[in-house]
Amino acid sequence: MSIKPLKILWICSWYPNDEDEFRGDFIMRHALALAAKMEFSIFHFVEKASKNEVQEFELQNINGSFVTIGYNKSNNKFLSFKAQWDFYNQQLRNYIARSGKPDLVHLHIPWKAGLVVRYWLKKYKIPYVVSEHYGIYNQHTTDNFFKKSVFVKKYIAKIFQSASQVITVSKSLGEEIKLIFKVNYKTISNVVDTSNFYFENITVKDEFSFLHISNMYEIKNTNKIIEAFAMAYEKDNSLRLKLVGATPNNIIAQILNLACKKAITIIGEIPYKEVSELMKQHHAFVLFSDWETQSCVTLEALCTGRPVITSAVGGVQELITPQNGLLVAAGNIKKLASVMLNMKNNFHEYNLEQIAADAQKKYSYNQVANQFMETYKEVLTR
């Protein structure tokens, strides 16, 4: 007897779109991982857009899985909310007319799309699971949960508490959510495209190069990485640092004022494929954030076989062992400089190929997609 395929619908509060190609790109990679295993549909709504339209397209030429994105120009909060509500409900009606009622909805990031998903649970009896990627449940982030309005906090709580399963990308994030909302969770990591991020050997010759990739926001402490690098460079001028992801004026000014400015390179945003090539060209990856929910770039570095230096915070510290990197207390610039020198001097002790193999077992498309499918089946058989 054939097994009826599951009808899964993803509702994403964040997803790459024409207005912002990087917003929620980690969710898109989750989608690509699952699409290799099963067909499903994705809905996403873009507020305050430059146009009013609805787009539907296949998920990166993978047959059977479709993405539908609605755009709305209104800056009026009420009209924008109504447009979002109407969009999601119309898309659900279209889905039901075409395929029947979905077995399960997978909500990515509770606010704001979770409002309509919770309504569907009540009206249509469609259960849902919720994945949280957004690290706002602590005091480190500027726009954290505790600064939200009473209304927003109330409904985020209801969205979590009505879900059949809460999923987080790290244990750290899961524990924060459990503490606030009194819900249990399971962890399913972010995912890495291991067809791009894979092991290539690198040796130390005349120079030792560190790579840092981020949006350069204040919480990322790029300025402190530069300061620590300058201190380390004073003791070893074979060190090099490349910064990728943004080119803020304050960071550029800081570099230009340093004696080691020629040892530091900064470039803007680059395509995902080029990130993998850069990883292979550098010896180690460095991150020094005040907080990280998990860190996709750290996963990518590990899958490439590159050891990582990172601050011991949030979900990123869960990724690091003595075999694949070094941890340093957040904000301790002198210690970071020391650890950078330590990494260079002991680089020969890291088994780069083993670092890549261990990471790919955990964070590949196949591994993470299987965890999603197992979760769906568990929820639907309860």
C-alpha cells in the first residue's frame, strides 16, 4: 500500500525577496534542503514594498515546490496588516482548491505571520509547528522581545503556546524561549550547502589569514576584532585579516588609522558562492559578537574545514570544541589578540579534514531535512 505524501505549507515571516535578497536567506536554505526530499509550498508577505503584486515561482528550479510572495506598498499599519491578512488567507484558499487542506503548517519566525497561522488552527483545524531563528529573547539585542508592546508580547506568547512543536536553531535560543513562554522545544540547526562549502586543504606559508563575515552591526564588534588584530600584528606581522559583508565609514576610518592597515582588507556583500571560495582561501574564521543565535557563517567555516575563533555567547559557543576552534570571553580584546596568535602558532594541530567531515555530518541539507520530516511525522501521529 502506497503512503500518502504529506501536504506541508510553509509560512515565513522572513524570506529573500525583490526588496531584500538576504532577508531570511537561512530559511531559504532550509527550504532547499527539504525540497530535495518532498514537495511543499511557501508563502511570504513583504510590507512597505516598492510595488503591489503577487509572484509565484518554483523554488530554485526544484520541481513541485513553489514560493508565493505578496508585495504591498502601504505605509499605513492597519492597511498593511489587512493586506497581509488577506494575502495569506487568499493563498490558503487557493492551496485548498488546488491540493486540499494542508496536513501541517510550518511557521518560520512567529511575528507577524503567526497571527494568521494561529487563526487557521482555530478555523480550519490545521496544526502548526513554529521555527524560531530570531535571537530577540535576551537583553543583548537592541530590538529585543522585552521592549515590545504588551500586544506583541501577548500574541508571540500565544503563537508559541498554540504550536504543536517549537523548533529552535540552537539550545541557547530554546532555553530562552522555554524560560519566557514555558514551552518545550527541539533543536534543528541551520543548514549548509555542502556542495559549495566543502574541504580544501590550506597550509601556512608566508602569511596567515583570518576571515570575518558579518553585517558589521555594533553587536558584531568588528571594530574590536580590528583592534585585537592590530595588537596581534605587532607581535607577528605575517597575520592578515579580511572583512566581508559591509563597508561602514567608521570601520574604514579605523583601519586607515592603523599602522597595519595594509594587512587588513574590507569588501562589501558578495554572492553566496563567493563566500565559499573565500572560506577556502583563508586559514581561520573569527567572530566576536556580543550575542549569536547560532551563526550560519560559523557553520559554513566548519564545513569548509576551517577552525573558528568566536566569543563564548549564545548558540555559537555550542558549535565549538577544542578540536575545531577556540572560545574567548565576549569583549575581551586583549584575550582575542592572544587567541588569534594561538590559532596561528598551533594551526598545524588542527585536523582540517576532520573538522569538515564532522560538521557536514551535522549541518548538511540531507541531515537537516531528515530532522524536519521526522518532526512532521511525529506531530501528525500524536
